Amino acid sequence: MLAAVDHVQLAAPPGSEPALRAYYEGVLGMTETPKPPVLAARGGCWFEAGAVRLHLGVEADFRPARKAHPGLLVRDIEAYADRLAAHGAEVVWDDDLPGHRRFYSQDPVGNRLEFLEPRPGD
């Protein structure tokens, strides 16, 4: 039986690791975690923040995920959106999910990311 999501994997182009580190660590505030040596040889990066774990794997024929995306719960969504915008990331608000505030953004290689926070009392 399913118990939880261990991680979400997104693709990235070869050589994008420095940009991924700058974004996922510097902008999102995640921490890079070491990959096992056999997997590290493939490139890419792994990041985590609390229970959230994102793996960015290198894909030679990379195409960014523009529709498929992880939905990441955040606290104080306004401040988090301001943080992303201050780092030059586009923030696109969407009010179509009842009971939540949410916005979309993209990582530096074009993958879509959703950030959401439940509305109190909804």
C-alpha cells in the first residue's frame, strides 16, 4: 500500500547543475543532498526542505515540464512569492483552486512549479 511520496523527479538539461543549485538552494531555500556515487555519475542534483524532496535528473533530450508539476505547500505564501520575485523569478497567481492561495513559477530550466497554501477558514 502507498504510504507517502518519497520524492518528485524533474528533468534538466546536461550542464545545468550550477543554475539548479543557485535556484533550488538560493531562491527556494532548499538544501542539496548528496547523491549515491553510482547515481552522481549521471549528473543532476537532489534537494530537500523538511519532508519535501526534489530530484533533478539530467536528460539529454530535455524538454521542460510546462504542465506537469509538483505542488509545494508553503507557509506565508505572500512572503514566499515576494522572495521568488526578488530573485527575478516570475510569479503568476491563480485563484481557481477553492480553499487555497496559489501561484506558479518556473525553475531556471523552465520546469513548472506550483506553490500553495490553504486559506484559513475555507
